[in-house]
Amino acid sequence: MYLDCFKNHGKPYLRLVENYTEITDNKKKKVRKTIKNLGPLSKYDDGEPDFVKRMKGQLHRGELIIDGIPSNEFKKRAKLSIIFDEHLDVNNFHLNLKNIGYFFLEPWVKLLGISDVLNRYKNDSKTQYDILGITKLLIFERILEPKSKKTTFMNRDKYLFPITTSKNLNDIYKTLDVLSETSESIQIRMNTKIKQSEIGRVASITYYDVTNYFFETHYPDEDIYQLDSEGKIEKDEKGNPIILKKGFRKRGFCKRKSGKPLVSMGLFIDDNGIPVSYKTFPGNTHESTGFKNIIVPTLNNKDLGKVILVADNAMYDQEAQKLLVENGNGYIISKSVRETWNTKPKGKNSKTLKQWALDEKYNEQYDKNNNLIFKSKSRVYERVLKDINGEKITIKEKQVLFWNIKYYRKNLHEHEKLINELEFYKNNPNLLLQKKKKYKKFVKMMQIDQDTGEIVNPKDIVILLDKKIQREKEILGYYSIVTSEIELEDEEIIDKYKGLSKIEDSFRIIKTDLEGKPIYVWTEEHINAHFLICYIALTIIRLIQFEVLRYQEKEMVSADGWKQGITAEKIRESLNKFQIDKNNKRYYRTTEPDKYINLLSDSIGVNSNLELPSIDELYRYKHSLYTSF
């Protein structure tokens, strides 16, 4: 609404005018409506210069009084009068609800440079279908309502403004091929954009982990072999079949023991918890092998500077660590106390981990009741790293050993449960056969005659291996970390390792909130594209969470682990509930923003309390989000 000064029979008059856009059959029409005639200018003119300009300023600030009503309130009433003129019930608008929560997601597609890569690809390839629009749809639906690719396409009309011009379901599968082809370019562009933003890329400490996803099929993908002229499989010098292309979905280790084909995903995130890079591997790829295959492209293509990589015990691989150190990077990695309890570093006068751990020279912390709650110490030694070609380098490595009362109590509970189970199977050896793999390192099966002690008419009995059980008791509460960064303080090393909770939470978001599984596609290209969509969606969620935490002046990581500001689940729920009725041609009614929408808005300095907005005001609101993130 604005103040218009016009002439009638040569005399200046004032009136309040509203410009708005009507949308009919997806066509825009500009309309102007007089809200109120205020009368001749002389009625209001105070004789001072720039009277009309000053009056417009008062209207803009909400200070102008019209018929005893402040202009802001008058504007609301004016909108209502237009609505009632059209015989619509302002309290019963819920006829054609459309989502506007996606307004908070759409800016990131441009801000992260994704649109740049896809528009360039479309121009170079002269593709006709809407690659960018379909990609937006895939990303938004992955965050808001993750379903199959077909259902995702069917949901394309639920948004206030059209996301894609595509009408053909097949376009979504062609877009998946493009996304697989441009995956690395998109990741590189996203990393560059994040580095250039106010958030920045904090990659001096980078976290890595790997997880796998199973498919609802019992048939793994077959390897493709090189064949000779007779159609027989050719073999190399060692007699192994020559593989041209390995199958992608393969059976491998799975915590759920599903026995189904898997695909593994390795993920890097930075110290802010924002993803840096990802890569997918066949499900039978060992974690350390996948780790080495993702290190090189990540460090070479992402321009991260020196990186100290934090990972768990599965990445404790000499070749990977050698690769890191030789390229000027470093590592902080957990090292199994159980597996190294009776081993020692090379060198004179070195102690086994057990001997060193039981030496009571620690830095200790006590609670207010003088109970020990934490202790730690460290040692530095030389270590030789060797790759598969036998090439060696000698480095200095620091080991930090710490004991925590929380770990101790947790381990003690697990140990007591183990002892009870072993005692049960000792008296019921026939039942142990089904569980033997789990307990085999703690027991020994023997066949004797229980009456004579001779091996006559033998019967299985269980002998507990007391030394191994005692070792399990000795290591309760201990944790070991090794690092190439010997100058770091012990406390900082421990804190950085605790940051792995960030990546564990990232995988939880992908698997649960983004429903990374089940995966409804099966070709390698489409699976890669599916994970790229999950990766982009995760990055957007992390960036939104980062903005909220920064607004709240909270640290990204505390003593209790990773902080989120708003959980991914709450982001999804709130954005889904933020809707608008599109039925009215002129003004629209939004659902009331919940506290999380208000928190998101406050974090970027935008007011989301839209009261009967016009379509132009909605466009302006959407644009304000682009400029605020």
C-alpha cells in the first residue's frame, strides 16, 4: 500500500493505493486498487516543504494515522475489506494448501553453486529437459518428505511456486544420470562456495567415517570379466581372473547382519560438522581400502590446506597414514586397547601398553567428593610406516591413554554381563555351539568323560580362559588415541577425537531423517546420484543448523558432543507445516509459523510473520531469504 498524489479537475488529491498481482491459469496480471480516498491535499498540508514526501515516510514507518487508526493496522483492515468484497471467509481458507517452508531451502541451491554446475552442463550438452528444477525437487523432497523417485516426482505440485517445468517422469531418471556424472564437480563447487562464505571451511581438523546401506534384493551385482576370443575368462600372471568392472552391490560386513548386497559410503566433514566430500564403494570393500581411495581426490581437489584427519580404529592402516604424512597432513585415530594390550612400540626400554597403563603416573581429575573421574597421560615414540610396495618412512607418533569413569561403568556392566553368559554356557555347552563365534576367544571346548576324565564316550565341556577374561577386566574404562601431531596437548587430542560424534550424527541424519535407505534405484549411476542428493541435503541441514548455533552464540561441540541448534527432524516438521492457501487471487493466508520457523528466521534476520500477504509480498519474502543466508 502506498500514498498516491493525483489531480482531479486541476486540484491535488491524496489516496491510498494497493498494487498486487493476480495469478490465473499460471499467468500474472498486475492490478491496482484504491483502498481509500483521503481528500484534497490542502486538507493535510501543513505549509512546510516536502509535505507529501514526509507523509509517505510516515506511512512507510506505520506512523500515519488514518481515521484514528495507525497505518499498519489500517493496511491489514484494507486487505480484509478486499477479501470480504470477494465474498471469501478469511477464517476458512484451507482449500488448496501449498508449501512455503521450502523457501528456506531454495537459496542454498544457488549459494552452494549447484545451479552453476547444472546450468553449465545443460548449456554444453544442449539438454532440453529441466535438470536444475528436477534436482531442486529431489533435494527438497529428500529433506521434507523422502520417498521413492516416482513419488518425489508426483509431489512436484505441492509447492507455492513451480519447482520444475518437467511433466515427464522419465526426466527424473535422466537427471540422476547427469547428477552421477557431475557429482565430483558439484562437490568441488560446493566446497569452494563454502570456503568463500562467511561460514568458511574449517578443514584443519577433518573427520572421516564409513557406513553401508543394504538393498532389498538377495542378488549381488556380478563382476564383468575380460574374455578371450573363445569367450573364456582371461587371467593375469598370477592366475587371477581379469576384472573389467566390479559389481557395485556386494555382500560384505553389515552390523545388522542382513546378508543382503551392500553399498558403502565414506564421508568427510570439517570441524564445523559441514560435509566436505563423499564417495561410494562396492559393499565388500574394506574400510581402509575405501579410505585410501577417497583421501587422494579429497585432499587434491578440495584445496583444504593441511588436514589432520580424525577417524576410528578401522582406519588404523599404515599405507593410509603414510599417504597422509607424506603429503604434509596428519591423523588422530583411535587404537584398540584390547588388541594392543600386550604389545609395545619399538625402541629401547619401551613398555607394553599394559605395563604403561598400570603405571600410576597420570594427570588426574576428581569430582567434588574426591572420587577419581578421569585420568590421562601420553608418550611419544618412533614408528615405521610401510606401503604395499614396501617403501618405508619413520615418523614420531604420540599415544594418549585415558581412563574415564563413564567408560568404566559402561564397560563394567558389559563385562559383568559377559561373565554371566560365560557361566551359563559353561553349564550348557550344547547351547554354546550356536554362539561360539562371539565367545570363542574366552572359552575352550574339550571332550572328556566327566566321570573318569578320560576321552571315552566323550561329551563337550567348556573351559573358561581365565587370562583372557582377566585382560578384559584390566582394560575397563581405558581408551587409546594415536596421532602424528606430537605437539598437540593431550586434552586437545582427546577433544578433537570426541568430535567424531559429528559424523556419527551425520550418518544418523542420512539414514533416518533423510531416509537414505531403502534405496529405490539399482544402477550404479542412479545409486551414486541418490547419495549425492543425500549429501547435498545433509549439507543444507548442517548449514541451517550452523546459522542457528551462531545466532544462539553456542559452540559447535561441547563436552557432551555435537550440538545441532535445531534437529533435522524439527527442521523437516516445521518446514512441512509452513504452508499457505493459494485459493485467493489477491491475498493469501499462511499457517502460523511455529517456534522453529521463528528461530530460523531470527537467525538470519527475517520476519516470517506474514499476515495476509499478496503474491508480490511472497516473492519479496522469498527473495529476502536469498539475501539473508
